[in-house]
Amino acid sequence: MAMLWSPLKLMEFTRLGISDVLLIRPGLFEDERGAFMEVYQARKFAEAGIALPFVQDNQSRSRRSVLRGLHYQIRQPQGKLVRVLSGEVFDVAVDLRRPSPTFGQWASAILSSENHLMLWVPPGFAHGFYVVSEWAEIGYKATDFYAPKWERTLRWDDLALGIPWPLAAGASPIVSPKDATGATLDQCEVYDWAGFPPEAPQP
């Protein structure tokens, strides 16, 4: 019996409206047995401008209408490589680097276990997502360690941001008490960095 197969599709990096935020399509190979994906390759990522080492992997599971974010660490800023393992989310990155020409602007993408897309959220950005499927499981790699004392929250519904969250009709998102009381863009702590990238994290 002849095997049905497709050649390995090359990993693709696409710059979104904010050039430092990248939408990544993994390399994919499919045949009659199933599929194989190359989701990370250090040389290819470095060529695309993602050279910081990853030091921590996190995973979360959320039900429909859960909104998490917008989170960032004002010190030990984390770059995040976000991927959906099951379900679908609306994923958002907000530029909080005051010297940046795109300060206060945001980029978004639909990430799902069907489209296999990943989002690179650089250090200096707030990150959040909204679950549009019944359940969603999210995995992400981080370039610095979790530091609760430096964690900050940018308010998800700040009118100055104007993010068009795809909320279920007539339903408010499910948010944590901390996220519900996040700071607005004009009140939150931001990054006054002179240059990038930040130094490599220390254990």
C-alpha cells in the first residue's frame, strides 16, 4: 500500500503590526500515520531575531470566556513563546516600552491546536488571552524566571488600548480579582529601557 505523505513545511516567521512581535508557523510533516511538528529550533529562532535562552516552561488550562491578563514583570521581564495545545484563544501582546515608537500599541492572533500557530511576545510587553473554545490548554516558554514581586497587571479593558476582545455575546469575561483591578496604561509601570535585549536571566 502506497504511503500518503506531505513534505516537511518550513518554519515561517511573520512580523505583525508591531515588528518585534512574531507569528510563527511550525515546520509540519504529515502522512497517513499522523503528523510531526518542529516547534522550536534555536538556529532558526536566532535568525528571526529570537536569541534569548528559554529558562522556564509553563502550562495552564482555562474554560470558555476566561480572560487572563494583561500580565508582565516590571523587573526580570519575560519574553514568551505562546502555543495552544488544545482549543483556541485570542492572544494579545501590548508594547510597554516607553522608548518604542509602538508604545501603547497591541498585536493579536488567533492561536489554536488546529492552526498550530505560536506567538512570540518579547520582553517589555504585557500579555494576555481570551478563551473562545469550550476549554483551552496553553503552553509557553519564558526567557526569565517567574518573579511574583515584580508581576504587574495592565487592565484588559482599558479604553486607551481599545483591544477588540471577541467576547461571547452578552457575557462578561471570567477574570481573577487581580486582573479585574489592573492598572490603566496611563497609571501602570512601564519600561524605560534604553536598549534591548535585556541581560540573560540569573538562576
